[in-house]
Amino acid sequence: MALENARLYSSLKDYYLNVLQSLAAALEAKDVYTRGHSVRVARLARACARALGLGAGEQEQVYLAALLHDVGKIGVAESILLKPGPLSAAEWEEVRGHPVVGARILEPARFPAAVVAAVRHHHEDYGGGGYPDGLAGEEIPLLARIIRVADAYDAMTSARPYRRGLTAEEAIEELRRGAGRQFDPRVVDAFLKIPQGEMEDIASAGGGGTLIAFLCELLASLQLALGAPQLGPGARR
């Protein structure tokens, strides 16, 4: 039975990896920035979840959701993703649709419901007025609230063709200023407790990681989020 479970798990793992490889390759071809951004956000989100005292399962789910939070940008035109200047109102509407597209991509693959919900709601504002559903406060899934903070921090500290990136200190001040409006204050407090050395290690990962590195992150997270079968007391994970 243990060997059969291992075989079935291996088949499931291969299936997910094939699906994710296709998604990651398509997204990387459209927006190289997203690759490094997603890995950094995932690491920041997991560290924040740990600071909040969440269990190992929730930490891995928020990590997986953060890795995939921008996968819906596959449906956004390259001319918009790579535009060097401000977006028009119509272009913003297309970008704002990516959380819903991302959730729709993940649902048929039977990703954990908490992961799908976090991807759909990672742009909701704690004080209301975010998108896609205008949720507020505790209505927003906790994992989505964590990704909201991690995503905003990395976006603010990343340079763009049309603006410089903020320093870590400037970004932290913006998080404090947005607590209660854009961000869950409890999540911001936890985020600020991440050790400085860990923050620097995550930042040093940069945006130049390869596609295979991104896929390895996804596969490792899937193994933990889905639960690898145990072959015996001495089995390695």
C-alpha cells in the first residue's frame, strides 16, 4: 500500500510539475520581472506567516500561493505588462483582472482552496476598495492579506523603467502608513518582525533567477502543501 501510494504521489507530482512548467514558461515569456518578484514575495510571505505564528501547513500554502499570485498575468497583453510609462484607465482594468484569471487557472488543477482564494484576493484592501471583490477586514482570507503586504513591499523596493525603487526603510514607512487602509495592521506588525538578515538574504535573490529555479521552488512547495507519502520511519522528504 505504501509503495502504491508513493507511485500515485509521483504521478500527481509529475502532473503538477508539467502544468506549472507550462504556466511558468508562458508567464516568463511575457514578463521577465514576474519571475524574480514571485520567488521573493513567496519567501517574504512565508517568513511573515511564521512571524504570525501560523503552522507549517499554512506557511507552505501561503508560499505556494505567493509563487503563483501573478500567474493570471498570462492573460494580460505584453504591451501593457512591458509598458515603460503609466497605464491608461482601460489598461489598468485589464491588469486588475489578473487575480480572477489566476484563480480560474488554478481551480481546475485542484489546488488547495486556501491557495486559490489567496491568489484571487491578494489585491483586496484591508479598509475596502480593493479588487476584484471589494472585500474588507477579516472578510479577506488571511493568506491573501499576508501576500498583499509582501507583494507591496517587493514592488516598492524594485526599480521600474519609469521610477526608482524605494529603500527598505522608505518601503517600511509606506507599509506603516498604509496599515488599516491597504494592509492588515497585524500582518504589517508581523512583517516588521522578520529578521533583518533574512530580509537581506531574500532581497539578494534579485530578479535574475532561472526558470528551472522557479520550478524547483514550486515543486518543493507542492510536495509540502500536498503532503508527500511516507514510506517508513526512515523515509526522507
